[in-house]
Amino acid sequence: MEVLKIATAGSVDDGKSTLIGRLLYDTKSLTSDKLEAIEKTSKQKGYDYLDFSLATDGLVAEREQGITIDVAHIYFSTQTKSYIIADTPGHVEYTRNMVTGASTSQAAIILIDARKGVIEQTNRHFFINNLLRIKDVIVAINKMDLVDFSEEKYNQIKADFSQLMQKRDYKDQNITFIPVSALKGDNVVNKSINTPWYKGQTLLEHLEVLNHDDVFNTGTPRFPVQYVIRPKTEQFHDFRGYAGKVYGGQLSVGDQVVALPSKTTSTIKDIYVYDQKYETASRRSSVTITLEDDINVSRGDMLVKVNDLPTIDKQFTATISWMDSQSLRTGNKYVLQHGVHKVLARVETINHKINPDYSGVEDNVSALTMNDIASVSFKLNKAIYYDSFIKHRTNGSFILIDTQSNNTVGAGFIQ
């Protein structure tokens, strides 16, 4: 079954957790004990409605303060798709959490409170979706019940957000506006009778019909080798297979490929999934590939099509989302993990800090602190083979690891 990963974003009290809880409730995805707990807690709080945010806010501090602090992943399925929703916090001090939740998502939901409209945090949420090249963005204008389901208010917010869209540098996004009431359930799963002026789909209807081409940044195929398979049996003593996952495009039997970093060439002989042979390995499929020639390929190497090589270099510039309490400074060294590759990276230059509310950049920056986003140049002790993040989300991204604590301290997107 097709799996769709969705990131949510919204300011405090915009209703992200309530919206997700409503999705779970209306699709009958809540377990009976969870539903009973929500009903009991809602009554204890004196509510005359079910507090669906209790379905997702798992930390005690989240329930006490009524905010989302950490990224929670929620799973549910319909008859046609499985969904993974990253419920991310909206506060500016949790920017790193938002980047983490959105980094692996193919679609995003940005919530806007119908009473407040587009605010500074909306700029930040849209900026991060733009930065991470998320192709399908749903703008859910929530709490429509508190503005009497006003079409005028909906159109005003839509117009304001359209002005914000002019600032993005990623033009391939599909933006969809939906008026909803997460608390009441209007246009979340079921069509609302309160918005006869809205002729579009409900939130779930839109998610259900999303095509892979609408949410995945298709590109050139990249096949990083995770493992070399050499069976120790007499029957397969000559078998040499390369196991990994196809990213970006597809590979087929008969394709001429280049092995990096050696740059030796061969032709794909067979493609296996377990013991079954296939003619083509589609995007995101985990397969084992055999080659016509016995060339030297090891874990960490990459197979790409001939005449379709990535950049091979020991230096590059990337946009960094800094996630650690210890500052990033020029001259600092980190372990850079790019796919299965780990190399030592030195910070050459902090070019400028980027204000994620579209207010511009700050030059002459000496250090990055937690939640900062900046353009940073690196020099590596060993060449890696990469694409720009714009061209290839997987092969254009990496993480930075502290050499002492072994903590992940930053996420990077190669320019």
C-alpha cells in the first residue's frame, strides 16, 4: 500500500493536534481505550466537546500547556493509503523540530487561524516548506466556525497567503486552500454543509487522490550501495549482488551504470527483490542489483547511469539548520554523514544567516546558535558524490555529527 508522509505546521492554538485527532476519529483510527481516555479527560476539563489534541500531545508538558513541543509521528490508514503524520511544533524556538519533521515528508499541511489570518509564524512555516522542497502544500484555514464560516474571511486569507507565495524560490509547489473546522469536523473528512460556497475537496479527499508525481521530487536515479551480498553456499558461490534503495528515478536491466568513486562502468544484469527477478527497480524500492562485469563495488559506493554523474568534490556550500546548544563557528570540525558516507568536514565560512520569515539575510555572522538557518561553506577530507538539494532531495542532504558527543547537531541542504 502506498505510504504518504505529511508534516504539519501552525502557530500556537491554531489547532494542529486537534486536526490530526479529528482525522483519526473520523477515519475510525482511534483505539477504543484511546477514545475512552479522550472522552474521560475532556469531561474532567469541563469541555462539552471531545479534545482531540489529546490523541497526539503525548508529553505531560504538552498536555499541561496545550502546546506541541516535540515531533510526534501518527500513523493511520484508509482503504487506499497509509499515512504518517509528523505533528511538529510551531514555536520559533522549536524551528529545529519543525525542520526534522518536514525533512522526510512529501506533503505538508499549514494551519492558519481564521481569526488571525497570515501572521509572522505563517511566513516561517511556509519558508521551511519551501526550503525543504515539499511539493504539495495544503493551507488549512482552521476555526472557520469562529468566523461564522465567512467566505469573505477565507478569500482574504487566501489572497494574503498568495502574496507570501510570491517570495518563494521553489515554484513547483502545488498550493491548495481548504476551509476547515478541526473541532467540529467541517471539511476534514466529511464535506461541510456550512461552506456551500466552497466547491473543493475535503482535506482527506485531497490526500487520497494525491499522485506520486505531485509529491515526490523526481530526478535522476541514485543507488547508494548499503551491502555487498556474497553467499557462502556452493549453489551461489559466484553470486555478487549490491543491495540498496533506489532514489530519484528508476533503474532497469540493461542500463549502463557507473560505479562511484572508481568510475568503472558496467551494465545491470539482474534486479532482485528477495528471490524474485524484476526488469525495473522503481523509485524508493529496496532491491539487489547484479552487474555484467565483476568490478570493485563496496558499501558506500554509488551506482548511477552513464552520462548522469553527480558532482564529485571535497567542498560545497549548503543551507544549514543548526540544532545544538553549542554554537557552530568557522573552523569547527564535524563528522558529515551523506547517505552511508561519513567524512570529516571543516567549516570554512559562515556566508550569511537566513531569516526564515522572508525578511532577508544577516551578513557578518560569527556563529550559529540553536534554531538558526544559514548558508555555510564546508571543506571535506574526502570527496563525496552529491547533487544540489533542488535537483535531488536525498542525494543533496546530509547531517552533521559532533565529533565528541556523537550527537546530531545540524541538518544540511546542498546548494
